[in-house]
Amino acid sequence: AGPSATRSAALAKGKGGSSGAKSSDFREWAGKLPIGKSESDQTRRNELFQQFDPNGNGYLSLAEVDKGVHDILGLEDLFQCKPAIMRAFQAAKGIHTVIGCAV
């Protein structure tokens, strides 16, 4: 299993680090985020992306991610983890050029 599968399993089991979040939080988050490789998960990711990207420019701003986590996914506890969301957003900037994806 690769790192993402390991991380997914850890999230599902409620082991997400020392943030103080309850294990039920991680199960809820994992259940709302389509992280698998199945066609249905890919379709759901595309649907979520379109909902998170209301201006349709094909890129997500930090504000769009923040609003999507709260308004679309309804993950209030994750929404309260703004420093972690900001770090993940900054780490992911430009990743499509690193992995060679066309946007």
C-alpha cells in the first residue's frame, strides 16, 4: 500500500496526528472525501472541484477551499483547522507542474 492508502486507513481509524481531533472527526472527514481510485470516486472528485470552483477558472484559491470545506462539505471541525488547511494549500501550489498533469 502506498502513502495515500496508509493515510486513508489512518484517517478511517481515527489516527490523524496530535491535533486533538476526535477519531469520529477523522471518520467523518474520510467519508466525505473521495480518495479512492474508482471511477465513482473520480467522478465525485470532479463534482466537488466544480462546486469548490464557483468562478470556473479551473484553479482553487485558498478562499474557495476554505469556503468549500465549510459550505459544501459541511466539515465544521476541519474548517476550524485553518493553519493545517493553509499549509496543505501552500504545499499543493503548482503540484500539477511537478507531476506533469495538464490543466
